[in-house]
Amino acid sequence: MNYLFYEIEGELRQVEEYLLEYIQAGHADLRKSFVHLLKAGGKRIRPAFALLSAKYGQYESGKIIPLAAALELIHMATLVHDDVIDSSIIRRGRQTVKAQYGNNFSLHSGDFLFAKALIIIEKYKNNKINQLLAHVSVEMCQGELEQIASAFKLEQNIRNYFYRIKRKTSLLISASCQIGAIAAQADPHIVKTLGRYGHYLGMAFQITDDVLDFIADEKTLGKPVGSDLRQGIITLPVIYLLNCGNEAVKKSLWEKLNSPVSSQDDIHDVVELIKQSEAIPYSLDIAGLYVEKALKELEMLPANEITESLHKLAVFIKRRQF
């Protein structure tokens, strides 16, 4: 992904250095767990969006880099908590904090990361940023609670799914696109346009992520294929097939998924069923429509290298394999 971020390659390195220095907690296990999280990698899309969006205003790298780091800390905190909720032991091809240290430690370390992000954000004394991130944080928690409540429940529709992924994923990406511009005092019109761009792209990102859970190479994906199914998370490909598949397919899905005790063979069968159906092309088409909406928003921004980078990011998200 480096080619997508060539305008901010140096700043992203500084974000990484800032994170490594900033999370040096007093507790030895906390230090180890945070370094482990950072070394596991990640796309750093949220910091990248903040850095890029800031270039539409009065860009000061020293001012924006801590804010970009705070967004990544919030994202990291949600990942640590997600791994506890989902009982995940592998993420990005490495053991999770939950697998290494257990649930209690993971919950508190996630809280610690979130609190550290708040300390950074408070220093900006910017009510717009505070209000936006407070709203997003509440909505993200509600999205997670909705996902827990809907686990293994097959009576879900596409509207419920869209609402859930908006809260879980799209809102933080949208906020990342806005916050850099707000901090750099960009024109309010640009801030709103970037927010809509981020929302559409966040929706496409999560839909693509859910598709990759069925079709990606396990080593590239960094976790077992079909992980969502094992956790009872009903995503767009499954919803499509439950609503549009033939009766035999629907019956098979109900038999194999309507229980937390589905066997590995059942999960494998459903993955193959999804892969051989129209559910994957359908879901990718929906992701593509969201990407097109995001690209349409870019037409309202200045025609420059930053807008071109945002265009490339949108295309990458549409085509990504990891």
C-alpha cells in the first residue's frame, strides 16, 4: 500500500514512531502487548486519512501527527476488545493480546489505549473534534452491542446489516477524514465532503472485508477463513443467500448456521456454498456502488495530488485482497 501514501510516507513513519514512544506504559506486559500490536502491522488507513485531509487546510505536521496517532489508538483499542468478544486468537497472522494475556488483561489494555487517545485529543481544545469523536465512540459501542445481540440469528435483513457496519466501521473512517481537515481549519464545505467520502468508503471497506472472510487466502487474510461464521456474525453474502437462494440452499444454511455449536465441517460447507453462489459478486457489486459514491464526492474537492491520492485509496479498497 505504500504507493498510495507517497505524499505522506514520511508523516506516517512519524506516526508510527510517535505511537511506539507514546504507549510506553509503566507496566511491562502493557509495553509488550502494545509493541506486539504495532509490530503486527495494519493498513494505518485512519491516520492516513487524517493526514491527507489536513492538507486541504493549514497543514502543520507537528500538529496533525499526534491526532492521527490518536485515531489509530482508538482503532487499536476496538481491535483488542473485539478479539475478546469474538474469542479470536489470531489477527494479522499473529497471536492476539487476548490469546497471550487473557480476557481481563485485554479489556483493561484496550481501555488504556482509548484513554491515551483521549489525552492526546484533549490537548487540541477543539469542541468539534471532541463532539465528533464522542458521537462516533458511542455509535461504535452500539454497533458492537447490536452485533452481539444478533449473533447466530438468521432473521436479518440488509438494512440491519448496513446500519451495523456503519456504526462498527464507517463512522470512524468518516471521522478520520474530517478530523484532519477540522484541525487544519479547512473550509467547512471540504470537511463535510470528506465526511461523506469517508462514510461511503467505510461501508465499502467493511463489505469487502466481509467478502474476504470467505474468499481470501488464509495466510494473506491473517486469520482463518470463515471466522465470522464461527462467531455467528451474519454478513452480507449470507444475508443475500438466505433471502435470494433457492429453497434447498436456504434450508442448508438454516441447518448449519442456526446454532453456536456448528461443526468445522458445517462452516466449511457454508463457505463453499457461498463461494459457488452469486452472493460474492452481489456483495462486491454493492461495495463497488459505495466506492462510486465516494469517488463522486471527490469531484467536489480541489483537483490536486491529495484528491488523486484519495481517489487511489478508494480504488484500492474496491480491489483489495487483504
